Amino acid sequence: MDLGTNIRTSRLAAEITVAIVTMLAGVAVIAGALDFGIGWSRSGPEAGAFPFYVGVIIVAASLGNIAHALLKCDRAAAFIDGVQARRIATFFGPMILFVFASVWLGLYVATALYLGIVMRVQGGYRLVTAIAVAIATSAFFYVVLELWFRVPLLKGPLEAAMGLH
């Protein structure tokens, strides 16, 4: 049994889930606004007034999305199936690995590895092209960010060995 093709999430479940998440965000905005006050003072509206009303609009829109989903959404329609989920995983998986590699290897080495591997495996580029682009891109970012703009980014053991810390 191939789980990759049998996994299926309904569009209705996805619509309701997203609406609940945005509604919770709206409730958080409202709660934060209440800490600053939502009434009127001598100088006009208090600091939380505008965010409060934005939060109310977000909650109202989210409730509207839930109602719309329940009334109009095709309950049999798929939001995502196993094949689509696998495509998304092949896109986000390497990005997640890139984040973890950045912590241990530094941003520039992780960038070169990420670009090289993704270009070769997903893009089908020749190995020489993938390596050249990966190294050139990391070098470009190092020159622009570190040298020109003086923005220090996360470095790892290779940069330390090269004296680039």
C-alpha cells in the first residue's frame, strides 16, 4: 500500500482550520489591545483602539469564512492529496535541513550546500554547474553582506578555519 497516494485532506477541513487559526490571531490582537486601552482619553483614542478594531474585523472575517466553508464548500473536494503533499515535502524538507545546517556549518556553507544539492537533485543541473552556482552565490552574499554592508551573519567552522570570522 502506497501511503503517498492514499493520504487526502479535505478542502472543508483546510478551510475551517485556516479560519480558526486566523480567528485565534484576531483574538490575540484583541487581547493585546485591551492591555493598552481601547477607549478615549483627553488626547483621543487610546493606544489599543485601532488594533482592537482590526482584531474584531479579523475575528468577524474568520467567522464568515467558517460559515462560508460550511455552507458552500464541496465536502468531497480534496485540498491536498498524497502526491501534492510529497511535492511540498520535497520543497520544504531541504529548507528545513538548511536551517539546521546553518546552525552547525554557518550560513554561507549551508547556503552553498543547499543550492548545490537542490540544483542537482531537483533541478537536474550538471554537477559542475550546481557547484559553481552554489559557491559563487555564497561568495557573493559574503562580499555584499559581510564586507560591503558590514552585516555579520552566522559563521561555522569552515569560515573560522579560513579566518573569515
